[in-house]
Amino acid sequence: MKRTSNWVMALLVLMISVTGVMAQKNRPAPLTDEQRAERMAQRMTQELSLDENQTKQIEQIYQKHFAQAKKAEQERQQRMQQMKDQINEVLTAEQREQWEKKQAEMRERMKSRKPSPNRERPVGPCPGMEPASEGWE
């Protein structure tokens, strides 16, 4: 009986290990802004039959957009940090501790709402919203 239970335990451990290994996906490294711009321009080239000059122009447009977006994100983070610093100056130590705790709870709630790592998002209008046009699918 003991021998059988050992085999069953070993089999369960093996199954859990294999499942864990299979669940880990090898994800490629994130693309740089230049790589993303190139990839998007190539996709447009294939879909729209762009010539070489158009492809280069589209790629430059994407690169400029990504650089502006990165700069805007950095500026937003700086403004948020300044706001937090100003709030911390006003609060007492006890209030600051409570506020930081609530901020941490809010971040956890936001993390749980983010899309899955493979970026699958629902397609179509949000629940309760009417489509903008008759042809929505």
C-alpha cells in the first residue's frame, strides 16, 4: 500500500512539474521603438503596396510618434511624482501612511484589470455601450 502511494505521489509531482514547464512560454524580448516602427511600416508596405520612399516616410513617422509618446510618458511621470511630493508635505506621518496604503491597494486593483500578457483584448464595444455606426461587428 505504501509503495503504491509513493508511486501515485511521484506521478502527481511529475504531472505538476510538466504542467508548470509547459505553462512557461518563451516570450521574445520587447522590440525597440525603431524595430516597432520598421515592423509597422513593413506591414503597411505589404498591405498597401507602398513604394520604398513611402515605406521610409511611414517608418520615420512612426519613429517620431514613438519618441513623442515616450517623452510625454516621462513628463507625466515627473508631474505625478511632483504631485505626490506636494501631497506628502501636507499630510502628517499617520495620514501619509494611510494614503500610501490606499495607493498600494489601488495599484493592485489596477494590475488585476490589465489585459493578459499576450495582450488579448476583447473586440467590439464595451458592455452597455452602443456601437457608433450601424456596421459595427
